[in-house]
Amino acid sequence: MSVLRMLEKGKQRVENIINLPLIDMRINHFFLLIMLVIFGCDYVHAQSKKVPGVIVSHIAQTEEKYIGSPSICILPDGTYLASHDEFGTKSDEETAAMTRVFASYDRGKNWQCIATMRGQFWSTLFTIKGKVYLIGTVKAHGAIVIRCSTDGGHTWTTPKDKKTGLLKEGEFHTAPMPLIVHKGRIWRAVENASSPDERWPYRYSAMMMSAKVGSNLLKASNWRFTNSLRSDTTCLSNRFKGWLEGNAVVAPDGQLYDVLRCEVEPNDGEYAAFVRISEDGRNASFDVDNGFCAFQGGGKKFTIRYDEVTQRYWTLVNPRYKQLPRSNRYSVRNMLVLCSSTDLRHWSMHEMVLFHKERWKHAFQYVDWLVEGNDIIFVSRTAYDDETGGAHSFHDANYMTFHRIPDFRSLLHKQLNMRDYEQ
């Protein structure tokens, strides 16, 4: 911020204190010099604590409930919808999870809560054929459910049975992962969480669900599921622990994959896993020898989408910076970087979008994003300072924030130094 701008801000503060307008320029200068001495440091400190982006939702850590699962979609009329759930000690994530839906009618400048629902968790907003849907689980490790809204997200159907949105009973895990349309079907990755070993992330098995475009998405019989594929912990020289939060992605050769976040031994490299999905949507398989690729940020949730204009895959990730103290990679979420690839296997890092030097109570994570024209818009599960002591931890976020990357394709020519980031 310029000195002149600081002076003007300070002038307003002094005027508020003395209840008089500072009209005479000589008096102005006198008071403004005093202001710089008295208020300058305090003002700069306050500015450093400003939450990045636009605040969509905030929950103070004192409530012992935290913001999770940010998702975003754009309605046909241009309205933005965003959603998040609540987790934590005093939430109902284990019984009847809470999800809130927010709307912006001015392209993300202002937001208002328009719906609250019980029994919806780890969910993704998406639109198809003029309707908006919310798909996820009924609670933490609960049944897969879907809801529909035909009035812009204000009211939603209730998944009471297999004809109204209860798609598959059992124990499942997911996050706000992208849905894609491929060969006439809608595809979305989930994880089966039914396992004798209930430890995270060993319990999760990769699987893909799909339905025909144009079918009634609330009817369970219209959805098809692959087999659930357990992770093989002997992979990566016995350093592999499990996979989760998969992306439905079509590779350049037309092959459909479930591209998953990987958990490996602490301080090892970060990876993505490629589970192959059959064309009919019935079989998931994994090639142990060729199924992994090194992927900065692969130890945290990431969303991959394809951009037809650049013919590249894009993602926003939380890589681990070499200059930070070494730690388990899943705990480094204070840096968000824009990346792209032509083949899903080799990635370029273009721009550091968000960063905070302190990493234990600051994070920009679980980002869900879309392309709108020449921009990327996204929502973040953000841990940041507030008036009640900030976030409980980097993981236990107190904000959902909205952000825009203008003219993101122009960043293709920029390359971050890959050697600064741990593989």
C-alpha cells in the first residue's frame, strides 16, 4: 500500500477520533504525521491479517465445528453456488452431517446462505441439463446420496429411498471431486470405506460410479459401480499406505482413469495413482508397475480438470517447499500453486496463487475450481486469522473463501523453479 493511501486511511481514523474534519492542509500534514507515528504500525499489522479472497462463510474455532468440503458450480443464469459441510467435535458429522449452500448473484463479490440441510457430507455441486445437484454421503463414512434443486439451490429433494436419491447403502468416503461427461455417461470417483482395517487411509478402496446422461439421477438403479479396488501396501517399496479422493479424468488416449491422492511414508515423495476404468464402467484395475507418477501436492486433495482451449489439464495443489522445515507432507497446506500438464504425468508449476509463511494455523486446501471464460474461479477451505484466535489448526479451517485467477491461460509462459519444491 502506498504512503499516500496510508495517510488517507489514517486521516479518516484521526477525524473519527477528534470528530472534526481535517480541512486545512497544514493541519492535515501535522495530524497525519502524528497518525503515522501512533497508528502506522498497528495499521500495517491489521492489513497483514486480512483474509485473502472473499469470505463466503466463517465459523469461529470456539464453536468446535470446522469448515470442510468446499464446492462450487455456476448455474445457467450465471449465479454462483458454493457449499461446505461442518466437521469437528461438536458437529453432527457422524450422525446427520450439516451442509450449507451459498449463492452469489454478482460473480463472487457477495455471498448469502440460501439453504441448510441435514444428512449431506463430503459433497460436490454440479449442473446438468438445467438442474443443479449435490452428491456425496449422508455422513462421515455413510451411504452415497444425491439431491436435486430446480429453483437455484433454495430447496432440495430429500434422499429417502432408492427412488429419491439414496444411491448406495454402506460405508463410503469422498470429497468434492469433479464429475465429467464421457461417452454419454456421467462419471464420479468415490471410495468404499468398508474394511476390517478402519485405520485412515488403509480402509479406502478406489471405485467409480456412472450414469447415463439424461437418466433420472435420483434413481439408484440408473447408477453403475465398478468393483472396489483395495490399495496394495507393498507398492513403492512398501512405503505406500493408501489412496483416496479420486478424480474422474480422461487421458489423451481416451482412457478413463480414477486419479487418486496417495499417502506414503512420512517424508517420502508425493504421488498420484492412476486406476484404470473399463469403458462400460464395471471394472477398476491397477498396474503396479506403471500406475504411479511423481506429483507435487499429491499427498493432499487436488482437483484435475481439462481445458479445451489450451488442451491441457489444470490443477491447484499444495506442494511442499524445500525452504520450510521438513514435515509430513499432508500438513503443508499454506501454499497453493497453479499447475498444468499435457499428459497427466508431467506437470509444470506456473504461479503461486496463495501463500502464508506460517503453516500450522494457516492453509488454503481442498480447493474446488472451475473455468469461467478466461478465468479460474475457486473456493477454498481456508484456515486463517480471525478475532477469536484464528483457526484451531491448519486442518480445522474456520473459513470458506472465494477466489479468482484472471486470465489464467496467460500464465502458461511462467514456470516456477521446480528445484525449490520437494518431489
